[in-house]
Amino acid sequence: MQQINCKSNNNGANRRGIMITYCRVDDRVVHGQTITTLIRRNPCNGILIVDDGIAENEMLKKIYKNVVPPDIKVLAFTVEKALVKLPEAERSEKNYFVIFKNVRTVGKLLDAGYKMPPVIEVGPTSSKAGGENIMRGLYLERDEMEIYSRLTDLGVEVGMQPIFTHPKEYWADLRKKYGL
């Protein structure tokens, strides 16, 4: 499979012509920041959500579709379906965001042989039992840290910015604190 390049130029397309312009891991998936900040920074025609639970939940899909402007398409895919649909989006003439609810989904795609983008942004993840507070608004369990380390080892730039008004930090630097 072709590697996604999520860094866009001024017209929304990236240097290699692949039309996925932004990739993010965010447990809120589609929310106010997505609409007010991200879409303004990187205009898109559609948002592709990759999450087995959301893809199989008609009510959640309807909610996400209703919170974006009507001219932006929202599609949700299981990991299995994403292995087919993400390459189609790469070849599309339209601009897409890809949003993962959690990094474990990214790990499943990696396990299936999918080449992840060279840049992934990480938004907030909620506090959870067994999770470590990496920075304000970002809690990770050990297996999630290992997936981010795996991405970094594959050359993916993992930028962590759970709060848009705070500076972005990179997993390549943060991981040292956790011995990864």
C-alpha cells in the first residue's frame, strides 16, 4: 500500500498528490475544535473515522454527521474496511481528514501491514485506570505508549497537543521519560 502524506500545501493537496490532508488520534473524534480550528487550517471535503465501535453504531455516526457543516461528508469504517477505503481516499480528488478514536486502532492497521502517514497529531485522551498522565489532557496506558513508540521507530512524527493553545510536544522526546 502507498504511504499517506498528511502534510498539506496551500491548496489542501499534499506534495505527492495524496488527498488525505490531516491525521489525528482523538478520543472525542469529531467535536468543536475539529469544526472551528482544524477544518479552517486544513479545508476538507470529508472526515474518515476509523473505529470498529463507531462504524457499527448508527446513532454515533448520525451524531458525528450532524455536527459538521453539511458540505463535509463523514464516513466511519471498521479497521477491516479502512484497509480498503484509506487507499481509495489517497487516490481521490477530494481532501480528507482521518481520525482515530484511539491509538490501538492505529496499532491494528500497522499489524495488518498498512503504512501509516509520516505525521500523526494526537489530541486528548481521557483519564483511565492504568493510564499515566503524559501531559495535561493526555493519559496513556503502557500498550498505547508502545504503539506510539512503534510509530516513531517507523519514522512517523507523532505530535502531541491535547490542548490547541498549548505547545505541541513530540513522542520521540516524551518516550524517553517512560523508558521506551
